[in-house]
Amino acid sequence: MAPALTWAESNSDSAGQLPPTIAIIIDDVGHNRHEGERLIALEQPITLAFLPYRRYTSWLAEQAHRNNKEIMLHAPMANTHDFALGPGGLTSEMDRQGTITTLRRALQSIPHVQGVNNHMGSRLTQMMEPMEWVMSELYRYPLYFVDSRTIASSIASDVAQAYQIPTLVRDVFLDHEQTEEFVHRQFQELIRLARKNGSAIGIGHPHTVTVDYLEKHLPLLDQQGIAVATVSAVWALRNDNREMFAEGEKQSISPALATTR
């Protein structure tokens, strides 16, 4: 897994210090081809989290990989509002084998997948047993996990760390209100956290207002001294630039003609 970073690699100072760095994950990719293509066309190394089995998931993931974007599975998980999960969803009623099989097939359906984060999940990410089943499967592969933290009491990142899976946690949601003013305010908060802590992770969605904002503002970050990185690059920055996985340590994910069942 080769981390991707812009600006920082060629602009570190003489002491070797890297600039504040942000990673931007765009969730829910796979429904909307037009906005997906706009995101793929961005020069910056953003990370795209794909819902499994959606109309454009496989096609957009292939295009994203060709354009040096990092690709994740956006795994649907049970939520406290009982919102429908769609195909590939992990419910709180599933047993161990059902959870593992559903997750494995979803992973196989996403070309070039390098990581996983939760779609919704405010119920499932609080439950120890299902989280242990999920992480026991993810541990088999060269995958990182990002806790989207859709509820403050999530234990997902703690369980992932217990399974020695490279793990990060979302810092800012960019666009749960779909106005330019709100996205701007959240984006500035992401930058503030990166300046304070060295790096920060934001999650957005393929809404037109979000993509418009990123097209306009990501190119301006260089002059602000802010780097944009993939999620794996942020993990590397936080872990002394070591590799996530030793060669041969994990088994590969074999693409399959996955089904939703």
C-alpha cells in the first residue's frame, strides 16, 4: 500500500517537519455517476468510500484507481433509527457466519479496496460481539479501518485496535447540512484541527454543494500550507512512516462475482 500525499513531500522544512495534513473521505460513492466522475477528476488524493452493489460502484472504483484515488468499502451497518441499509448491510440480528459472509462478499465487490469505514452504524458499532466478528474478518486482509463515529459511544475503533488493524477515527463531518456556508465552516474546522494536531480526517458525501466546494477550495490549500493526503498516508504520518503491513503478512482479497445474498 503506497500512501499518497500532495505538497508535503516536497515542502517539508529543514527539520523534516511536514505541514498540517488533511484526509478527505467521500462516503456513499456508487449511486451518482456524474458527481463520482467529478470527484475522481480532482487532482488531490482524496479517498472514496463505495457502497457495495450500487449501480456505478465497480465502474467508478476502476476509474478512481486509475486516477490515483484511494478506495474503501463503505460498509452499511445497523443504526438506531432503523433506516434501511440496502444490499450488503450488516444487521444486529445476523449471527457470526452471516456477518462474516456478508462483509466478505461486500469486500470482494469493491475493486482495489484498501480500507473500510461504516455507513451509518450507530447501533452496530456499539455492540461488542458484532464488532469482534467484523474485525476478525478485516484482520485477514491488508485493510485499514476508519470509525466514521456516527455515535459518540462507538466501540468500533477500540475493537479494531484490539485486533491490530490500522485504525483511524473521523474528526469532522463536512456536509450534514447541505449549504456552502455550512461546508465552509466545517472545512475550516478540519483545517484548524490539522494545524493543532498535525493531521485530521474529514468525511463528506457526493452532494453537488460538497463537490463544488472541493473543486474550488482544494487547489487553494497549497498557499495556506495545508497538505492533502490519502487515509493510508495520514496513518503513516501518525506512525513514523512505517508500512501498514509486511509483505506476505495478509491474504489478498480475491475479486468475485459477488451477490447481495
